[in-house]
Amino acid sequence: MAKKTRTPIPQLNKVRAVLQQEINSKCPFCNNEDVAHFDIHHIDKIRNNHKIENLLLVCKICHSKIHNDEISFQEVIDAKFKAKNCNSNIQFISITIDSENCGWEPYENIVNAFKAVNLKSLFPIFNFSLINNSDKPLLLTNIVITNKHLPVGLNGPYTPLPYILRPIITYKIKLPGNNKTINTSLIDEIVIPQGEFFKFQIELYSESMDDFSPLNKYALNLKFGFNNDFYIDIPKILLNSDKDYNKLTYIGIN
């Protein structure tokens, strides 16, 4: 049950300015541009959770639709993720699984959730598609992965459909331990020309293939680092589960 306690948002004007920039001064659901009269929506509906990741600026009509469930919680999550990343130099497009070269396949109608189906090939290989929106070439330099071992019966994410490209390279990265983070500095860095789409793969491995058996369920948070300077967040990946208890799937990794 969401808490009803309402507390003032600290530095309200500054927060509104950040949120307005995220949505490019348009309601993310209807493109209304009367931004001066927009409301700040608390995504998890906990009114004293004023973290910027939990806030979305929307028009009054769409705010009412959210609370009346005419706009779903997942649509709000998707809008926040898109708003948070649309102004980045690097824009996330999609995550897919390389089912031809590993024993995994996606859950039906659940994007970014995958299950092991071939016990002889349990190291998953992911395809990541992105675009360089900047006015200069950028260098992919780091991959950060945080792993969380999941229980059963939890809620999961949804993101846009994939954009298909040929992978540039495959990176092999060890699965972190439970609640652990691995920051891998890449030896074979990728140069991404300005304005170009690009795609690469990550193969997760472990000392024991049993770590990826259907009995083990994981939620993976990823960040990609560029130019040894900035990172972008990637939507959560679920392994051997179509649900996760963390509703705010766009929250970044520290």
C-alpha cells in the first residue's frame, strides 16, 4: 500500500527545471506544451519519495489518467526511462538475446526477460543496440554490471521493441556475485561515429555453468561508459524470471 503522507519537494523550482528538461517541455503522453501548469507525479505513488528518479512532469489531464489507471504503471516507467535518456549523447535502443549461439530465449511478451532452455549452452549472449546522437565520435570504454539473485514471483520491466544490427564485437564478462558490481575496462574499445547506430554483444560467464541453470534467477543492472567520462543506464535484464520486485527499473547503478 502506497503511503499517503505528502511532504514538500526540496528545491522545488530546481527539480521542476530538471524534469522539464527531461521531457523537452512536452507532456510525455500527449505532447501538451502548457508546461507551466504541469504536475509532478510520484511514480511509485509514495508522496514523500522525492528522488529525481521517482518524479515525472506531466500535464494535469494525463496525471489524472495515471491515477485512474488509464495510463498504466509500466507506461509511466517507459516514459521516465525515455525522458531520462532522450537528451543523452548515447541513446539506448534495445536488448535482445543471441538464441542462435546460446541456450537462451526471451519470455513471450516480456521484453528484457530471458530463460535458459538448452542446458548444454547456458552462458547468455546479449545484443545491445544504441545510437550516438552527439556531434562527434565517442569511445565505449567501460561496462558496469550489478547482479541480484531473485526469489520467485516478482514484477518485471518493459522497453521498446528491438532495432536489429550486426554486432561489432562480443565482450566476455564474468557474472558478478549476489549484490556485487563489476566495472570492466575494455581492452578492445569501440569507436562510434557521430549519428551512427551501433550494436555489440556481452557474453556472461561463470566458473560453473550451473550458476545459469533455471533454478537461479537474476536481475542485472548495467551501465555503459564512454570516453572514460560519462555513463548511461541500460534497462534491467531478468534471467530465468519474468518478474522482479523493484518497480523502478530505470534507477541507475552507483
